[in-house]
Amino acid sequence: VAKSKTVIHVISMLRSISYETLKRAAIYGAVISVSGCSVLYYLLQRKLASSGYYIKTVEALKHDQTAVRMLGDPIRIQALKLNDRRNHITTHHAQVLIPVSGTKSAGYLYSQSTHRFGEWELDHVVLEFKGRPEKLVILDNNTSNTTMF
């Protein structure tokens, strides 16, 4: 009996809340949810960009004079797209696709890395240019016959 009185009391309280108040609460809730997701997405991107395989991949690109010349200096490293299925990271292997651009061209930096002896080692790094069929192999230490991406 006490439980049913409580339910009836809650229902009567909800009826007394105006439509505008409920609408405002829904809007605030949506804004908070979207903001929280955006912050989480940003923090996850930052975490991945500070990882060993990501840093070594970007360094390999910046030290390759042919890649720098073809992209155009300065090279801009764009945010990793977390929803791209070609990005696959485990505790021992990392396969990432990093969007890059320069003053002359843009493209994607494909990388495969393996975690060995406590640090990440690059196995394969390839630069693919947007709108052009050629690919530039920056690094190929891949001893297996696996294909990339």
C-alpha cells in the first residue's frame, strides 16, 4: 500500500512539472551527453597520438625527404579517425591509418608495428597520396608475407 502511494505521489509530481521544464531538462541532458562523448573521443585520440607506434610512424614520415618533398613542407598530421576499421590496435600489434597533408599534397600514412621487448617497432610504413595511384614505401622491415590494410 505504501509503495503504491509513493508511485501515485511521483506521478502527480511529474504531472505538475510543465512541458517547458521537461523540454529544458531533455535539452540539457542531450548537451551534457554529447559534450561528454566529445571529450572522451578527444582524450582517446590524444592517448593514441602519444603512443610509441604513432610517434615512430610520424617520425619516419618526417625523416623521409622524398615524402616531405612530395607532400610539401610543413607536414600536418591530422587526427586519427577512431571509427576507421583499418585502425586495429592490440597489446602486441598496431595497424593505423594516419591522415597527413602538406602544402603540395595530402594522403594517408599506413603503418604496422609490433610490440617487442617492451617497445614498439615499426614493421611497415607506406604513404598513399589522395587522388594518385602511387604509394611511397617509407619503411619495410616486414619479414612475413602479410599484406597491409
